[in-house]
Amino acid sequence: MSTTGTETVRVDHRDADEQQGRRITSPLVLTMLLLLVLTAQGPLRRALAAPVIQSWTTVFVAVFVQALPFLVLGVLLSAVIAVFVPPAFFARALPRRPALAVPVAGVAGAVLPGCECASVPVAGALMRRGITPAAALAFLLSAPAINPIVLTATAVAFPRNPEMVLARFVASLLLACAMGWLWQRLGRTDWLRPPARPSSDGLSKGAALWGAVRHDVMHAGGFLVVGAMAAATLKAVVPAGWLQRAADSPVVSVLVLAVLAVLLSICSEADAFVAASLSQFSLTARLAFLVVGPTIDLKLLAMQAATFGRGFALRFAPATFTLAVLLSALVGAVAL
């Protein structure tokens, strides 16, 4: 009996040794990958030298590098709000009536020097602090479009058309307030997933701040990468000749530049210079580009879905896009 037990143990050890020998370890995977790259370096070099790949890489890096600093800024502001600002502050700063809180929050967006990537986590922090979603959403839409940095960049990009600055300010603020009121009127609580963050009970202020920053960077950063990849892919495959043909129709040109703003996903600090370079289009069409871009694009859609829920993003994004196009056309007809 004991001999059989000993043989069983030896068999078990032999099986374990064989499994250990067959196990694929991380160094082995890395070595195989390096050998594969070295073997195929010729085809890889030719593939990476292709114009479409170079264009894709350029757009991806540009979108990501432009957005990342402002995403970090927004995450830091969000963490500071969550950890250091008491909820009672916001209750005192905004009117109690949601209908009045919406325009106040919209105008308050002018004081945040950041882009749309920064406004998403900050709006999430405002909701966590008890601000009505309508006011937080108005802030989310206005902050990246009417802050001093964006308006200054617009003035520099359009030195011969200073009316573009006023038109952008008015159209963007009207859009933010209108969407806030629309959400207050028609929005449902089950459409909006409240932004969550791990509890910081029992932690010091410093530990809670670091935990909040780490959570939001990991949560939103991945979706920023996905949005940048999608924008680069679409930019690389859209024929340039389509833009020239679209500019000949006033209505089509507005829609084309509105859609282009969604696809390119350019940060609001840089979009005015891109719009100025599209000189074949009318000022109204370029205004649509400037109003739509900071409120809804590919990376914003992904970040809003990650922060507030996919059900919210699938309803909020189309409504924002439609209203942004209509207000751009209206303000452009009057001011431009």
C-alpha cells in the first residue's frame, strides 16, 4: 500500500515537472516576439513607411498628445473638487432653482482654461457633489468652448474676422444652456449613471486625492486612446477631394464640417486654426466646426459613455449634435 502511494506521489511530481516545462513564461513570449520582429523587420519597415500608416500615426499622436494634458488637468480639478471642496459650497454658489442654475453654470464654464477632455471629469465631480445634472451638463458643454484660452486662439486664428469670436461665444453658450434645459425637461434619472469613485473614508486628504486621480486617469485614459485611434483611422481614409466638392453647397458645407469636427476630435485649443485653414468653406460652416467639436466628437463620446453610461451618451450626443448645427446656422446667418 505504501509503495503504491509512493509511486502515485512520483507520478504527480513527474506530471508537475512536465507541466512546468511546458509552461509559457513572459520572458519566452518576449523572446519570441523579438525574434518575430527581427525576422519580419523588412516587411514591417515597408508597411510603416506607407503614406496611409504615416498619416494615421501622425493624427493619432496629435489627437492624443493634444488631449492628454487637458485630461490630466481635468482629472486633477475633479479630484480637488471631490476631496477638498465641501458639498455646501456648490449649494451656495448656484441658484436653488435648476432653471436658473443652468445659465449660471454655463457662464461659469468661461473660467476653466481647458478643453473638452477636462470638462468631462469635472462635470462628473460636480454631479457627485450634488449639483443638478442639468447644470453640470451645461458646464460640461460651455467650459471647453467659451473659456479665455479658446476665445483668444479663435481671435488669433481669424484676425480678419473678429466677429467669429463673438459668434462662437454666443452659439456655444446658447447650446450649453439649451441642452441643460432640455435635460431638465426631458431627461430621466435611469438614463444617467451617476459617476462613481472608490470610497475614500478613513483616508488622509493626500491619499484620497491620489486615489481619485489614479481612478479617473485609468478610467478615462483608455477611452481617450480608443477615440484617438478611431479619429486617426477615419482621417486616413477620407479622400481630400470630398471637402472641395462639399464646400460648393451652403447647406452641405455646414453638415460636412460638423461631421468632420466629430471625426477629427481636435481639442478646442487647436480647432480654430484648423477651421481657419479650411478657407474654401463659408464662415458659417467653419462656425459649425467650432461649435460642434468641443461638445461632441469621437473621444468625447467614448469618455461620456465611460463616465455617465452608454445609455446617456447615445441620447445626449445626437441631441447635442443636432442642436449645435441648428444654432451654428442661426447665429452664423445673423452675425456672419
